[in-house]
Amino acid sequence: MNGIFCIKESTKMMTALILVLLAMWGTGLSYANISPQSLQQIPDQTSYREVSILGHGSANSIAWSPDGDSLIVAGSLGLWLYEDNFQVVTHLVSTSEEVLQVVWSPDSTKIAGTTDNHQIYIWDASNGTLLRTLQGYTDDIRSMKWSPDGERLATSGFESSVRIWDSTTGELLILLEHDTRSIWDIAWNGDGTQLASISTESAVYIWNMNNYVLLSTFPNPNGLYTSVSWHSPNVLAIANFSVILILDVSTGREEQVLQGNSIWYGNPATVEYMAMSPSGNQLASGVGATIEIWDLNTLQIQYTLEGHTDRVRDLKWSLDGSYFASTDYSGQTVRIWDTATGKLLTSIEGHTAGINQVAWMLGNDNIAASYFDGTVRIWNTQLTSVVSSIPLDAWLVSWNNDWSRVAGLSRSSEHPTVWNWAELYEDSQTMISTTGLDAGQYLIMEYRPYLYDISSIVWNPNGDQVAVSSRDGRVYILDAATGSEIYVFEEAEEFSVEAWQVAWSPDGSRLAGLILGLGIQIWNTNDGTADGMLTPVDEWMWRIAWSPDGKYLVGGTVQGDIILWNASTYALIFKTSGHTDVVNELAWHPNSNILASGSNDGTIILWDVNTGEVIETLTGHNGPVTALAWNSDGTQLASGGEDGTIRIWTNE
């Protein structure tokens, strides 16, 4: 299984350089009249359909229904409705845009959400029907709040006004203009007669919502305000960097300053999100990756809750205040907390970070997926559920052929590392994997501490060697048992180019290395000699893969093209276009002439490699496709994406 290097922001950063290089690149190649006849013909039935989705995408925002029975999670795939002990009841709304915020109307009949295209949608909460779309924003919407009677919706963002909408008709009622460039947060008081808004320039505005007149302004030169909540009819709680200010709006006096204890990367953490309990006696604040619960009667921290892996992104109390939900910027889980004890009640799993690799386990019943957050999850494809979640703290993972060991790049040490996979997987099902990993129980070895910036790591078919590519231009073949170097290949003077990916031939006799800017170098792994170089065709190669019989090599490019070579004669067979963006992954069908390619454009294309023609284009991922894998008999294709889902496709 080829190692996979996830392509995110680095793709964008390299675009300008790539375009310049392409402009200087000569073609100088002619197409050879060769067809890979050794591959079988395409199966009679080539219409593929999606049969399963594993994972729910990232979680961005959460909202309790006012009756306290349901929880809505907004994320990269739309809205998910949870109830009955927080089990998924339905995928309520599927959207083509990522939903960034969600709020439930006071009567539980409607849901409002903002998306990454700067629009506001209002859905029927009973069936997910889109009721209306509110348009007009050209930048991000930061805050969205229903009036207590549900008749109006207030929104604010990176512009100098608060917009008030009629929630029934969608009419824009008025713009509340501010003397500032953006409004960070807004909050209605209990009876809906006043609205508080805070600006990025540290001012508090109080509005009369009966006639939309500005009642008062309280400037504060002490830094950025990030969140606001009403504590009582005349008292506001305002987050100001790492402190919470208690402000009496009737007098303009600052009554209290609440200083938290949380640290984020060595400094006092900023209070980014804050939520008042329904009773007004407690205040929850997201401070870095922790949650601090304040008792507002004693003005002391009651609990400090830990467990999130990134900065807290959203906090919401249940209607009776007995518990609240939280999520963070990693978007992996939603956590439900008991506010009386401060204990974690449950985590809603399945909202996952992007996926950088998928692999079918032996028997084709389970799929192992590695995520950008360093975890590995085993999904049961029949039950569409997580069998186990292993905090491996690695990426670029590669399993050996009998699934006894896993090699990867350790996120903590940044060294190529091998773990005992069989024991990891077994212990993860008995829920003791975390303890074992902390103790280093499953760590077999770390290779070469001085290896620089690894881009891929792959087992050979026999499981006795590991190939590693490095961004300093070197490719290594290491003994899997000892970690000693067998060969070190250098393809550039002064190491000015990057070795981006390595791929073993199916019999292990050859190794292909993708050297950015040069082409695909092939080495004989028996004696370490260079066999030849496949040069680019006025393209920047990004991904390579061998055919199942080892006779052909295919490359995917930054421009979205597919290029096929004869791996023995190095003759170019064809170059064909189909994708509109970077080709992130390639997967050959195990026993036919079908090639699957996944791209940043969100599509999967199935190709006939005899002709270079498109067989079918599969759509469904909301974002880049970053991983592909056929099962052993080729009846199913698994795809993973940055949207946090694995999708299963079949032609049966």
C-alpha cells in the first residue's frame, strides 16, 4: 500500500512556483503506440454507486433544541441530529457548503445556519426542508442569535453593522450601524427588548430593540472583546482576552474581573467562547483547549474541564442547565458534560478530521483509516461503525503484508517509526491501548533520528524492508528488523529538490521514487543501481502508482492529468485530462484495466487504462479526495477525504 502525503495548504503555497517552472519546461516527448494488453478488460458492469458513508465530517457548531431532547451538530457535510442517548437519528440536512454555525429557534421548529459561502439558511427542524435563504454578506458571519420570541434573527460578522431579519419572511428589517470594522458577538437580553453587541475595537453597544435606537456605548481600551452574554437585566459578562469582565450597563461600571487559570502554549489562554447557564448562576468559558466553569455567586472557578485536543470552538448549555455540549477546532468529537460534577458523560464520535489513508484489512470486512490528527480508526463496513480507535500519533502510515506491523512518521518525534500493529489493534478493542501507548509498550523501533522531513514511508511486499523518501532529495531503503541502511539514493546535487513519494513494484524488485522537478526515478532493489528515469510531460508530477502486474507506472499531476508509461521501456503510452485540480491519489483495480484517481476537485475518476478514456466520474465528497483503496477482489472502492468521511463504492 503506497504511503500518502496529505496535501492541504502546501498545495496552494506551491502553485505560483509550479506555474513558473511549467512555463520553462520543454515537452520533447512523443507518444508510443503501446497498449497494456496484459490487463484484463473492464467488467461488463461499470456503473458505480455509493453504498456507505463512514464518518460524519468535521463538527463546527452545536445547538440544543429548546426542549432539551435533541442536539444539532453542524459541520462539513451539513447538519446531524442526535437524540436518544446521543445516537445519530438522521442526517437531517445535507449541504454542498460547509455549515459553520447553527442555532435552534426558541420554539424548536426552525434551525438557522451559516455556511462558508457567507449565506444564512433557515430549515424546517422536523424534516430539514429549506425554508429560506438570507443573502447579502460578502465575508464571514461571526455571530447569529434568535430573539426570545423567535420572530427575528440577529447576525453579525466582519462588517460594520448588525443585521436584523424577519425570520418568517426573510426580510432584512434594519442595519444597526457601528463605528467599527467588524462585530464579534451579539446577545439578546431575556425579554428581547435590548441587544448587546461587541466590536473588535473593544466597545460595547446596547440597543433598544423596540425602536432600534442606540442606548449606550462603553469603550474599553484594554484589548479585543471576543464574546458577550447577559447575566441579568442590567449586567453583562464580556470576554476580554484571558479575563471575563462583569459590566453593569445601567452605570457603565466594571463590577468584577474574572481571571482564569488556563495556559495555551505557555501564555494565558484567550477566552474565545463563553455561554451563560439558563439560571444565570454559572458561566462556561472556552479558554484554549480547556473549559472553565465559573460559579457566579462566589465568582470562583467551580470546575476546569480537560479533554479537547484543540481550542474550544463552541459551547452550549442544555435548557435545564444540567449539562452542556462542547466541540473544538479539530472538529473530531462533541463532548457532553455533567455540570453538577464536571464529569464527561459521553463523546459523540464519528465527527472526524480529514483522512490521509485508507486500507482494507484482511477479509475485506474492516477498513483501517489514518487521520490528520494522528489517530487510526477501524471501521466495520457492514455496520458502518467504529470498531476501534487507536491514538497512534502517526501519519503516512503503511501496514506490512500480514498486518503484524505498521510503519509511520511519528508526530511526536518526527522519526520513521514501527509499531507492533497486531498488539495495538487487539488491545484497542479491550480499551487499554492508550495506557500501552503512553508507556511505549508497542513501539518496536525508531529509524534514523537524523532523517529530514519525511514525505512517505512504505513497506516492501515481503515485509522485510521499508522505503522512505525525504524532502532533502534522498530516498532510503532500510532493513525493517534493524533499521540499518541498505541503500541511500541521492538524485540531486546539494539536495535542492524533494523526494516526494516512493512506490515498490508488486514483486519488490524495483522501487520508483517521485523526485519533484526531475521525474520518476526507478532503482533495482537487488543491487541498488538506477534503472532509468521517466521524465515529465510538461507537467508537475504529484502521485505515482504501479500496475498490479508491475509492467506499467501511472502518474497524477498538479494540473489534474493522468500519464501512463511502460515501466520496462519507459515509453510514454498516453497522457489524458479529466480532473480540474491536483491528483492526490491513484489506485489500480486488482484484476482489471480500471484505474481510480482522486483529486482536490472533490471527484473520483475511473479510467480505462487501455484507452485513457474516462469510464465514470464519482461525486459525493465535500472537498478534496485524499485516499483511495480497492478491496482484494475489486468489488468495492473506498475513498477518504478532507471532509472526514470514508465512502464505499460498488458496481455490484
